[in-house]
Amino acid sequence: VTRLRFAGAKPSVARLGGGYVNPDGLAFAGGRLLASTMDGLLSRSPSDDAAGWELARGVATGRDVTAARVVGDKLWVASRRGLAVSPLSD
């Protein structure tokens, strides 16, 4: 996992190590940025790029999350173990 920050003319790059953000695995839901990774569905505040990532517990059916989508008022989360649907919280 690599974090890119764009400030000025040149982006800064930081290697975060471990994990992998799956293609098409970023979503905004309930005021949080969600990232689908091999280590679970991670969540953090989108307003603070220095904020730490937290594991979104009880949302996915497995640890290897492949996608997260907001459809209407529901969050759909796919993992290698199946699909989970949950209502969005404010």
C-alpha cells in the first residue's frame, strides 16, 4: 500500500507496507472513507489525511474484502467469503 499526497507541484510518496487496496475498493459511506483490503474493510475520516485506519468490524463476511459500494441507503461489502449488506449509519 502506498499513500500519495499532492501538495505543490510534486506528489510525495510514502510506502505503508503490508496489505493491498483492491481495485475499485474505495468508497465513502456514513461520513467515512472505506478501503477494501486483504486485511479487512478499513475506515477513517476523509477530512484528516493523517488519521489512522480502523477496522470496520462486523461489516464484511470475511477478511479479504474485495469491494465496498453504497447503493441507496445500504452498504454492500464483498469478500472472498460472500456478500454482506448493511444499512448506512449517520
